[in-house]
Amino acid sequence: PLLPADGREWLLLLALGAVPTVLGHSIVNYSMQPMRGQVVSVFNLTQFIYAALMAYLIFAEIPELNFYLAAVLVLLGAVVVIWDAPQVAREEDHAEA
């Protein structure tokens, strides 16, 4: 069946939607204060890796090969963005520190 069976499952479904969303967005918004938005965005790309790690630790789910390929591509994309940052932005970051 597509719909949850009872009230408990509805509450679990609501909590699953609300708690990670509220906590996740709160952490991202808080991170924007001390760090640049571009840095937070690049780190935000890695959230699926943490989700897979938690799934492995909590549910003993082992990701398939496609997950590892996707993870490598996302991480390589982040590395390209970081390494390709203009020199001016890097100098501004060091001046702020």
C-alpha cells in the first residue's frame, strides 16, 4: 500500500520529513554566517555521502557500485571548483583571516 497504515506511521513520516529538513536547513543557514556561501554550497554537495555513511552504520546497507562512481564524480567536481577559484578570491579569504 502506498499510504501509511496507522497514526504512528504518519507521525514517523512527518518526523522524517520535518526533523532532517529543519535541522539541515538550520545548519546550512548558520554556516553562511562564518563561511562564504560558495564554500557552504560546495560542502552541501557532499550530503549524500554522509547519508550513505549513516545508512551503512545504522542499517548495514552497503551502497552499490553506482554510488561510489557518483561520489567520485561529485568530489572531483568540488575539487575542480575549489582549485579553479580566481586568485583574487583566495587573497580576500586570507586577508579576512
